[in-house]
Amino acid sequence: MRRATLGAVLAVAMMTAPLAGFADGERPGRFDYFVLALSWSPSWCATEGRDRSAEQCAPDRDLGFVLHGLWPQYEDGGWPAFCPTVARDPTRAQTREMADVMGSAGLAWYQWKKHGRCTGMSASAYFETARAALSRIRIPGVFSRIDRTLSVPPEVVEEAFLRANPDLDASMVTVTCKGGRISEVRICLTRDLAPRPCTGATARDCTLESAKLPAIP
């Protein structure tokens, strides 16, 4: 994406193409790389979460970017999902422990069911790996100070992440939109959690000139 000046755009503001189809029932452990998906919680809450009375949308949570998931990915842009596995499902305690970074135990459970089983890992190893991946990415501090709904070019969000994470380049980061809002920042990582380029549909950024970035409640 073309770069933009974060400070200038946010100062003014202050005053999606889906991924390729997924393959159900694939053999666990067969994938090429990971996508670390960071969801802008206020966008999800504005479109879906509050209707469900979702835990992460409670007024006292004050959540910005949350860990949506760590997704196994294929080079062609598709991904495995809902894989059969002999690994035990996580306990309630294990999913509850992920709520601090994922917003809710329910999301942690669903991410395990859809994506974690496909890694070939145990539930505990999957959640530990997801935390390790998240710890390697610095979420720009500016996003903790969004106190009003902004209208920003998606590339400004990308540029903020690139500035905060010098080991990333634009080929490794994708910003998605949904319903005219900034939805997610997706970062592609090797199986060893090193940054790498995204491929296929995973590399398709939001094409809107400007999208809403809802305020943190």
C-alpha cells in the first residue's frame, strides 16, 4: 500500500475483499504459514457484538485491537479449517485465560475449534503460540487513544504498524474493512513466528479510500 503520514491524517480526523475459501477436514499440521489476525474491537462490537451482548463489548472493557486468532494458512491464500484431531479440546479455564487478549473465552474456544485444531498442536500449545506471536508485534500506542470515531485511509493504519514494527514491510501486513469500518490488521508469520510476505487473497488490502475507525468506548 502507499504510505501516508499517520500524524497528519489522524490530526485532521480528530478535529473487503474476503479471503479465499477454506478447506474443511484437512489433516492437522499441513499448512505453510500463520496469519496473526488483530481485530479492532469497536468495529466488531458496532456491527455484531452488541447484538449478542458479547463480553468483549462491555462498556468497562475499553478494548482496541484484540487477538482474533492465529490462523494456519496455505501459500495459495486458502486455509484449513475444522480439522479432525485427537488433541483434547481446551478446558474452560484455558479458554477463560485467553480472554485478556482475545476479549472473551468464547472467541478463544471458537478459534481453537476452527483454526487451532488444524495446527496439529495441543490446545495449550496453540494458545501459547498465539500469545507468543502477539508478543512479537507492537500495537501502536496511538490506537489506545481513539476517543472519537475517525475516518482514515486504511494505509494509515498499516503505516502505523510498520513504523512501530521495523522488521515488518508492507508485503507482510494486510488491513481489512467490513461495513465501511476498519476491521482487522493481519500479519503474516512463518511457522517459527518470523515475519514473512502474505500471499494470494491474504495479501488483499481494503480498497476503500477512507474507512471509519470507531472510538474505544
